[in-house]
Amino acid sequence: MKFHVKQNTDLAIGEVDIYCHPNDLEAVTNMVAELEEATEKISVKKDGATYLLEPKAILYFEAVENKIFVYTEEDVYEIHWKLYELEEKFKDSSFFRCSKSMILNIEAIEKITPSFNGKFEANLFNREKVIISRQYAKVLKQKLNMGGKRK
């Protein structure tokens, strides 16, 4: 894919127009989503202080006793969002709902193995293991482009 950058003084500062061939629309849309995700930070709290995290640094969000925790490789933070709000915010990203109480960053997964009753077990890069419930296994397969027919 070739890129051309041209100035346009009619645009507002921070505004960018992108034109592409219809065949490239999906690829360009995905690139823009990744750029937006990389620049947008999310505020979290720990010990009374507020931190700004890049979404790519987040392994997963977990609901525990009416609180939402944000897990990174190094730390655990709290966030004042609901899981359904986070699910909507990150719907076009590498995050997906993997159980009733968790939203997982697919980029944090090192290995996936089938578990019992249609569930999957995901081993994360930080050596944690997460269960992906049967109810959300289809979403995982779609995100990973898993499937096909067995021979």
C-alpha cells in the first residue's frame, strides 16, 4: 500500500481526511483504529493517585464485588467504569468479553488450549491463566480467525 500526505488548510488542526480505494477500506479502517487506540489513554486509580494507561498495556479488566480492576503486567488498578461500558468502548479493538466478569486483551494471550465443557484456557504472557467461558468462545474464534473444517 502506498501513502501520500498532502496539506489542506481547510481542515481544522488535528483533523485528517483519508481517501482509499474500496478494496483497501477494511485494511485502512483497521490501521486508523489501531492509531486511535494507541493515542487514546484510559485513566485508572491506585492508592489515591490517577494514572493514564495505554490500552495495549492492559492485560484484562475484571469485575470483583462491584468493582472493576485493571490488570497490567506490573500492577493492578481500579477504574470507575462498568464492564459493559468498557466492552462498548473497546468493541473494535483487541479487547473482547471472555466471561461474565472479564474483558481480555487478545494481544496478551500467549497460548490457548481447549478446556472442559466447551471452555478455553488462555495462558497470558505474564504466566496467568484465564478461562474463556463457553458463551464467549465463539467471539474468541472470530477474533483469532479460528475455524475451518477438519479433515
